[in-house]
Amino acid sequence: KRGPGLHHMALRVENLEREMKRLGEEGAQFLSSTPQAGRAGTRVAFLHPKWAGGTLLELIEHPPEV
């Protein structure tokens, strides 16, 4: 849609709620106010591209090891 380049970047976090709260306190804008179910038991949250310099940032929390 906007030509070649980076579409999004994913970052693994240990505690998604804590990171969403911390980033929100710094002015981050999320596409959803709560974590969403991801693939294979993960939970995800996306930061708005306008807040992240035009790149969609995805925070991913993996389930605890069994």
C-alpha cells in the first residue's frame, strides 16, 4: 500500500500488562486498550504507528513454560 519498507516489528515482553501501563504513562497509544489473544497461546498488543514513527509495533507475551 505504501511501497517497500518495514511493515511491523514484534517485541517479546515478559509481562504485557506491565509494559502497556509503562508505555501508556509515556504517552504511547495502543490500537486496543487490552491485550488480545495471539497464536499458540500468546497475548499481543499493538502500538499505534503514529506513535511509533510510522511502524506498527507488536508486543508479544508468550505463555509460561509448563
